[in-house]
Amino acid sequence: MTKNILITGGTGLVGTRLTEKLLERGYKVSYLSRHAGEGRIKKYRWDLKTGYLDESAIKEADGIVHLAGAGVFDKRWTPEYKKEIMDSRIDSTSLLAEKLASVSHHVKSVICASAIGLYGFDTGDAWQLESAPTGEGFLAEVTCQWEKAIAKIEATAIRTVKLRIGIVLSKTGGALKEMGTPVKYFIGSPFGSGKQYVSWIHIDDLCEQFIYALENDQMIGAYNAVAPDPVTNQTLIKEIAHTLKRPLWVPNVPRFALKLVVGSEAADVLLGGNRVSSKKIADQGFKFTYPGLRLALEQLLQNHK
């Protein structure tokens, strides 16, 4: 029997690739969206401002993947956009929890996106496990409140998994495009000292983790969704240059320059880093297709040299 998976944030970077993988495996996929619609992917309407959610979406789902949330680096962190980053996560999760508690349904599992930002903007070279305390900074505050909202879903007694996502590397957008384009045109360089850790994950491994969590009843609670080989920012930029066969000759981007471009708080995040462990999900039996950075970059950048 085909399983019905309902996705929030389905048209984003991760949601689009996850949809492809689910459909390839015979799942039926539907979205929660601002506009209802029929088609290959059925869209049910929800509206966070009014608190509306088409209950049919919940009633027909066997599992839910919750990805919704404004892109953290899509815009400059003005007070208004910081509020949007926070509210889009809290409001969507709370609305989902409310409906799961009040509507008759047969949802067996809810797999929620979270973020390694929970650990703070800079934890040095110490390994961060899922048991690590909440850190400092805006993203830590956002993720802490986000997971408190996810706890409302956990309170419904539905099996709930939180995947704390690192830096997602994809050929279609996101961080790799932002870092790779300057390197391609001979102007790429590390940020600050370049010694800060980047805990990354290939988008295909991330999507496989969402599917693994849907299918594995033993998984519950928080898991770090990162590759087992975090690297420094300098190593990441050097590996991108190596893969693209480009030299690196531009000096590191200084702190003041980053602050001018993205603002002080966002610059702190880019200049800080987290060395995050993937041991817990590996111990659950998950196998990475791209455990090492060079292998991941070769696959992602093969047509961009």
C-alpha cells in the first residue's frame, strides 16, 4: 500500500529533492501550501496568519515531513525579517500540533526539520552531541523556540523526530552556490580566520535521512543531520577550489567586510562554527553515501568546472 506523505515547505531546496526521492520510491506526496491545487503533487491550503489548515491534509496522511520556515540567509537580518524567521517556524509548528491533537487521523510519524544553530554561533572545535546545551545567539534562540513548538507535536504521542540540519550542499542552490560562484570566478576566499568548523551534509544524504526517519520506528527525538566529516571553512573553500580547478589567491574575507555585507549578527554566524557529531544517527544504522567532503563536491560540482 502506497504511503501518503504530507510535506510542509515542499517547494524549498530540501523539499523539492525529497519529493523526487519519495515519488521514485512509490510514495504519494502532498503539500501544505498557501494555495490549494490539484496535479502531480496535491496542494492543501494553510494560512498561518489566520490559523487555517485544510484538515483533509491531516486526515489523508500517513506521515508528515515538516520543513516550513523562512530562509535564514535569504534577506538581511532586519528586525522585521528576524521576526519572520522566528514566526514562520513557531506558528507553522504550533498550527500543525494543534490540528494533530484535534483532528481524527492515522498519522504514524512526524519528521521535523531543526538546526544545529541550537548549539550557538561558535562552539570552537569541541564536538557537539544532541545532548549539548542551547548556545548563544539569534539562531540558537530561534531553534530553541522551534523545538519547544515541536514538543507540542511530541505531546500528542505521535512518533516525532527532529533532524538538526547543518549546512546543506546542493547543486541547485543554497550555501554551495554562494561559496562556489566566487571561487569559479577567481575571487573566492575563506571567512575570517578560516579555522571555524563547518558541519555540512550532501542534500541527498539529508533527504535519505528524512526517509530513513519516516521508515524506522526506532528513531525518536533529536538527531544531528550532518556528515561525519566536518571541516574548517578554509578547508571547505580550498576543496571547492580544488574540485573546480581554480586557484585561491584572494586574502581571507575580514570580519568588517562581512559585517558590511550581511550585518553584525549574521557575520558572527559566518565567522563562528560548530563541529557537530553524526554518531547518533549512524548508530541507528544510517549509511552515508557522501561521508567525505571531496566525494560530495565531486558529485555536486562535476558539471560546473
